Amino acid sequence: MTNTEPTTQPQAIDLEAMVTQALATFSPTDAAIAEIGERYGLLEVAGIDDDEGLALVHAARMDMRGLRVGVDKVRKELKAGALEYNRRVESRAKEITAKLLPIEGRLSRIEDGVAEKRRAVRDEAARAERLRLQKRVDEMGELGSPHKAIEILSWDDVQFCEKLALAQHAYGVRKAEKAEEEQARKAKAARDLQEREELERELERARVEQAKAEALAKERRAKEVAQLEAQRAEQQAERDRLEKRRAELKQQEHVVELEKARLEAAAEAKRKAKQEEEERRVLQQIEAEAALEEEARLEALRPQHEKIRTLAGAVRDLVVPEVDCSERLVELLEQVARRIEGLAK
């Protein structure tokens, strides 16, 4: 490797001689730079594992950096002279630097590319390892394992396989037990539903019968009220006729009219009393018949009420198995019993 640094110091001579001598102090020469470019231009790195090739590229880049720094050092030393001297020194330094920078830049890019690829490989390997470990934690978590993540990550492959097999077996046992419990729950729910449907049908029949009885009683009462209203209308018509007749009789002799009026008043009072008595009798008869019908209807429904109350007692007497939700089952049975008793009322 070439690593030449200029050491010649500029001397106090005339401008032309000083410039010529100063420019001659720069190293390397154009020919040397061309030779370096050809030699270093062939350097390559075969891949991220080519440590030897990367070392050659790095050494070459450091060599180029040394040359560039040496040129800059000479430039700074020569700038202490005259302005013209400084201008020509700056020009030559820039010229040489411009030729050195592409070579150094290419070597730097090679180094940076290898470093970036190595970082990518390391990051990918680390990511794959994190995913592998996270998969283990997730698998154990899905099986309901009580082990913590930090404990799972500490296992080797053999330990993990053993723990995973145990967790899978325990998960299978729990799953089978839950399936049996779910099947028993569904069977009981089906029985409860059937019982509720039978109870609802019985209650619906009772409601229909009660509605029919009430409709018949209402129709009978309506007919009786209509008959009573018709009788009252006839009586009112008779009273209107009598009133008209009395008005005609008023035109007759005053004494006769007074007598007739007295007689008619007495007759009217008697008729009203009789009519009111008849109305009271009819109303009493209607009320008595309605009371008898209502009593008969309630008496007919009484066995159904007793059946419903008996069913409520049977619900309370159900034996609840010893399970985790025993208290909840007892509470639900009590609610059903109370609801059945409410329907009976």
C-alpha cells in the first residue's frame, strides 16, 4: 500500500521558483494517482462474509484518506505565502483532491454497503428469534398454561416440547369436561323449555275458557239491560200519552179537571211506585244471577288454580345438584315458582 505524506518545506525564493517548487511538493503525482486508481479500482467484496476482501477495501480507503489528508496538510502549509502562491496551491490541491475523492468515495460506499448488509442480516436473525420465542409464548397461552412468559423463554427446545405436551394434554382434558358440562346444560335447558311450554299451554287454555265465560255473561247482561230500557221507554211513552190526555181534560170543567187531576196523580204515584218496585226486582234478579254465574265460574277455575300452585310447589322442591352455579339455580327456580303463583292469582 502507498501511504506517502509530503514533508518538503517551502523555501523563500522568487515567486515563480517558489510556485514551481511548492507544486512539486504535492504527492502523489498524477501518474501515481492514475496507478492507484487502476489498482484500487479492481477491489471488490464477495459478500457479507468476505472479511478478507472487506479488510483490503478498508485498508485501501484509509490509504486514500491518508493521501488526501497529506495533500490538505501541504495545502495549508503552502497557503502561508503570497496570494498568487496561495491561489496556485489551492488550485492544485483541489485538482488532486478532485481526483482522489471518487476513488475514496467508491471504497467508502463498498464498506458502507457491506456494513448495511451485515446489520440487515443481524436484524433479520434477531427478528426471527423474537418471533420464534413469541410463538412459544402464544402457544402456551392458548392452551391456558400458568407459566409466565419469562419462564417460557428460559426453556431449551427439549424442555419446551415436554411442557407443551403436558399443556396440550391438560387442555384436552379441560375441553372434554367442558363439553360434557355443556351437553348436560343443554339437556336440562331442553327439559325446562318443554315444562314451560306445557305450563303456558295450560294457562292459555284457562285464559280462553275464562274469556268465553266473561263474554257470555257480558252478552246476557247486555240483553237484560236492553229489555229494561225498552220497558222504561214504553212506560215513558205511556206517561207522555197520559200527560197529553191531562192537557186535553184541563179544557173541561175546572172541578172535573181538579178531580181528575187528583185521581190521575194518585194513579201515577201508584204506577211509579209499582214501576220502581218492578225495576228494583228486575235489577236484584239480574245481580243475583250475575253473582251466581261469577261464583260458578270461579268455582270451575278453582281446580286449575290448585294445579298451578301445586306446580309452583314442585318447582321449589326440585333437588339442585352441587355445581358451581348451585345458588344461581336455586334463585332461578324460586323466581319461576313465584311467577307461576302469580299466574294462578
